[in-house]
Amino acid sequence: MDETGLDLKAEIRDLAARRDITDAVHRYMRGLDRLDRDCLLSAFHPDAYVDCGLLAGSPTEFADFALGFLADMDATHHQLGQVRIEFAGGDAASGKASGESYFRAFHDVRSEAGEVRDLFIAGRYIDEFTRGNGEWRIARRRLVTDWVSDNPGSRAFFNDNPNAPRGARRGEDFSQTRDWPETAEPRTEQQEPVT
């Protein structure tokens, strides 16, 4: 401990564990949105339990279900809200933690009639995390839904702005390809911005 009574090693261990746990939650959400199975599975220990309401099982069973379900949508966007983490015994050295992470998720869906719909789901991930093989990952997860909103959607912005960079999936997103132009070329088509 230092002169203030602060155990710096414990504080650093706690902060590093919180960073690693939050990164596991981030990998989960990115894996869903980019349809990246490896990224999604890297958030879980292999023997973890996942209950999303529509399916309860192993991480691989969940990945098969979720990625198949989401692949039928044109896009999804999961946003993380506040994350609360508590370590067993109050210390990250325990290798165990409980968490509650708020989320909002947008889903670009089509009705059976082919109309564009905006499906928003908000809820919380209730998690148990453990540290194994030097990594913090999800050991148990339950998705709790707090509210759902399903409304008619519009994709007018993309139709009116074809040069606007758009998110992609299956390894084709710019964040994955980093396909920068060789030289900075001005756009030849000038359009009024649509708001």
C-alpha cells in the first residue's frame, strides 16, 4: 500500500480486469453486427451457458442460431450502455465477476410482405465472468429484454446518398478491410446532404 492506504497492485489488477471484461462484451456485440463467428465466440469460455430467450445452450449453439437469424437482416447495430461489474470478494484476484450491461439493438428487417421495418430492442445482459487461461470471458449470460419497438422503416438516406460509406458484414465492412484509396480523390458527384 502507498501512503494514502491505496493498494496500487490491487487497483491496477481491478482496472485491467474491468477493461478485459468490457472488451469481451464488445467482441460479443461486434461479432453479432459483423456476422463474425470467431469474434462472437471469443467473448465466451467454450463451456459457457447462453440464454437469449429464444434459445438456451452453448456458445456454439447460440452462434449458429444468432448468426443465422441475423443474416436474414440487411443490418444490425448493437450499442452498449452502462456496464456494472462486481468482483467476487471485492477483488479481481478471485477470477470471478458478475456483470450487468445495458444495450440497445437496431435491426433492419423486412416484413413477410417485403416492407422495411425498424426493430429496436433494449435490454440488459446479465453475466457471470471468469478468468481462465489468462483471459476474462463470459461463463454465463442471460439476455433480459426491457422493451421492443417495431416501426415502419425508411432507407431513403442510402438511396439519396449512394456514395455514403455504409456498414457491411461477413468480413466486408470497412473496419475489417481498411481498403483506403491510394490517393485522396475528390468526389465527382456533389449532392446536397440529406438530413
